[in-house]
Amino acid sequence: MSEEKRSFSRIPVRLKGHVRPMQSIDSPQLFSGDSGYVEASRDALLKNSKLPDELTMFLAEMDRKLDQVIGILSKDSVRSDFPIDIEIMEISGAGVKFRSTQQFQPNDPLEIILVLSQMPVKMAGSKGRILDKESDTGLYRFEFVDLRGSDMESIVQFVFKQQREQIRNSKM
């Protein structure tokens, strides 16, 4: 996330997150989000089915509600595996800045989960390391080291969505 080699947009946010300390950055990742699951394929499947429109709408709504229930249940499971709560204050495709009551040192390896959306629950995870702690803000700078493609896509889409919203709000 250094200024010289930064190639991702970064935005200020207030997101919840969870971390767990790791023995080494090479340790296996514990969190496996919704990698490979694409909502558009579900919509295409329902559209191309030869079911009546009312039944298709009912099934789509049922699927959406089941996603919410599963998301809430998985969130509880995540809390037990990732015991340290953090507040993410800035995000980009390269890393995050966060605040925590827990103390960390530079190069501490962590696995992080970002809660990108509460309803429906949308999370992304990555292994990484603490770069440093900013003396003026007290925020930890965390660099993603092993970010799966689907999690990268979720984060980048989130950043773009927030930027579009900021542009819309500034024009009003």
C-alpha cells in the first residue's frame, strides 16, 4: 500500500472485520468464502427455466432468504475462528488500514476477514502482514499477501461501488 507502487484506488470506509494471528504467512488459509459462486448464473438459470414467472419469482426470493440465513450462521462460525474484532477505516485491492484494541507488530502474519455487506452477508478474506502502525492516526496498515481471485474481485467491486456512490452524491 505504499504510495510509490500503489495501483489500486483506496477509499475511506467503516467496515467490520475479524482477524486471527498466524504462525507463518505460509500457513494454510482458514477462511474460504463464496469462491466461484456467481449470482448472475443463478438468475440466468431461473430465467432460462420453463417455469411460470410466479414460481420463478418465488424460488428466487426463497433462494435470497436462504442466502441470508446461511450468511448469518456462517458469520457466527467466523467469530469463533477469528476472535479479534477490527474496524476497517480504509480499503483498496492491495490492503486495508484498521483499528484494533489488540496490539500488533510490523510483519505479524494475520488472516483477515472483511465484512463487505451486512445484508446479505458478503465477506472476503486474505492472508497478509502488518506493515506498520501510523503514529498520527493509530491505524495499522495491513498488506494482502495471498488474496484469492474471487476475494480480490469482491473487494474491487466493493471499492468501485462506493466510488460510484460518492460521485453520485457529490453531483446532487
